[in-house]
Amino acid sequence: MLPDYSVIAWLLIVFSVYLTGVSKGGFAGGFGTLSVPLMALAISPAQAAGLLLPLLLVMDVFAVKAWWGRQAVAEVWRFVPGLFIGVAVGTLLFDSLSEQGLRLTLGVITLMFAAYMLLKPVAKKPISSRWALPAASICGFTSFMAHAGAPPLNVYLLPRKLSKETFIATCAVTFAVVNVIKLAPYMWLGEINVTSAWASLVLVPIAWIGVRNGLWLQSRVNEVLFYRLVILAMFLVGFNLIWQALG
């Protein structure tokens, strides 16, 4: 049985799933960070995260298949310990937050990442690989809380001076790994249930269309303009979530 959401909630969910698919297909997950905050405007953040994870795993299959073989394998292996650490911390803290607490946390995370995307400095030389562990740990935590692992990962990967294809492929494989790690804790916490699973199943075609469109768009769209629009949306959604949490 599908969740009894309003029409507006379903429209936000469908758009969020599509946006995440486009992001995974061709933009290294960069603006998929907006999805859970956008959905959380109409449903609880926990429901949004639980509904989205099975779809992320489906998208990961499509994205990894498309980009496999071009990832920086050494970078992915450096991330794995940190991803486990971040997910473990998220699992321990998740139940300690109320719905309003989750909204507040999600709003703050969204504003922080929007500010980073707006102000991020251009690195003049690659950073050391020893920063992979803290970057991956933060990625694992924010990914667990809000499927928002891209910004902390980008903080590390962008200065590593990878080619565009290697960067996208490395992100695709890393996000697939962290989403697999998150699956068991999400089920243990009850964030994935029969009702959310049905909703996820219904939305699989939207996820597939999003990934395919992302693969097509990544070499054609004005990426700078697109990211600016996403940053603006993240600021608006972040402030809205904080307003809801404190109101």
C-alpha cells in the first residue's frame, strides 16, 4: 500500500527523485544533495531518507554500469574505512533526534553545503591523500543523515585534479558503496518498511529516466548556470527547514 501523501508531497517526491537521477547520471551527485531537504518540506526527513535509499541503490546500478572502469580505484579504497565510520556515527545519533531536530540538522547541513558550493576556493595544487579518511567520514555521516554525501567528498576530490570522467566515475562508485553500507542500518532503524518500499518501487521508472537524462545532459547543459540554480534552491530550502523546525 502506498503512503497517503498529498498531491504536493508526491510532486516534490517525483521531482526530487528525478533530480537525484540526473545528478547521479552525469553530475557526480552534486545537486542530489537537494533531494531530501526538498522532500522534507512535505514529509518527515526520516520518511524522505527511507523512501529514497532503495531508489539510490537502483540509480547506483545504472550509474556504476555507465561509468565503470574509469574510476580512481585507489581513491575509492581510501574512502571505505571513513564511510563505515561516518555511517556508524549516523546510526548511533539518528534515534536521538526528534523530527524537528532532524529538520533543523538537515536545514543547517543544507545551508552549509550551499555556502560551500557558492564560496568554494579553487585549489592550486592537489591535496594529500591522508585527507581521504576525514572527508569520507563526514561523507558517510551526512549521507546517512540526509543522502548528502557529495559536498564533503567534493572538498577532497576536486583538489585531487582528476579528469572530469574519472571524477564522475569515482563519485558514482563511492556513492554506491556508502549506500550499500547504509542499507542494513536503515532497515534496523525501521526507516525502510513495506509502505516506503512500495513507494520506492513505483518511483523506479522516474529514477531510471533521471539517470539516462543525466548521462545525456552532462556534455550538453550549461553546468555553471545549473549549479547556480541548485545553490539558490538549497539556500531557500535550508532556510525553510530551519523555519519549520523552530516555528
